[in-house]
Amino acid sequence: MKQILKDMIKIYKPKGVDWLGFKITKANPYSYHHCFKKVYGEYQDLDPNYLLNIGAILSLEGQVYIHSFENVDYKAYNELNNILLKLNATRKPPDERHWQKIKEFKRNHEKE
């Protein structure tokens, strides 16, 4: 596990679920998600906390879920990343307001 993910787990205390609500298991472990795509650049020279500031705690299933929107509905992909970035900015564990935003997103973007 990368150090940045270990640090984020200490800060956000995710309690066995990722930030999209997927349960963590041996087959579905925590992973680090870049909310700002790495292909657009790394800004660690400008911001030493860059990886912390643009990251989200997801699981493998969470990664598959968010990336399922990337090429099909980029607006939804960005909307979900913005929800994750807002949680990141709090430096606190997910609260009821966060879970409501996730539920609303999933309800509005159900795959048929």
C-alpha cells in the first residue's frame, strides 16, 4: 500500500468502506484515486501536499465504478470527483451529508 493511502486512511478513518460506499474486503482492498488525473500533470513541486489534496480513498470496485463514467458521461465523472474533493478538503471522515450526496448521485446515474 502506498504511503499516501496509508496517511489518508489515518486521517479519514474510513471504517471498512470506501468514499463511494463500497465495502472493503480482501478481494476489494482500499486504493488511491487521483481526482485530478495524473496525465494532466503532477504539481508536487508547487504543493508538497498535492497527492493528499487531490486524492480519494476508493476500493477496486469504487475505481471501476467512477471510471465507468469517464468515457461515457464525463460530466458525471467530474461531478463525482468534485464530491470526493469536497470530502477531501474537510480532512474529516465521511459524514451523513457526504453519504447523502453519494446516494443522490447513484440514484441519478443508475445504469440500466
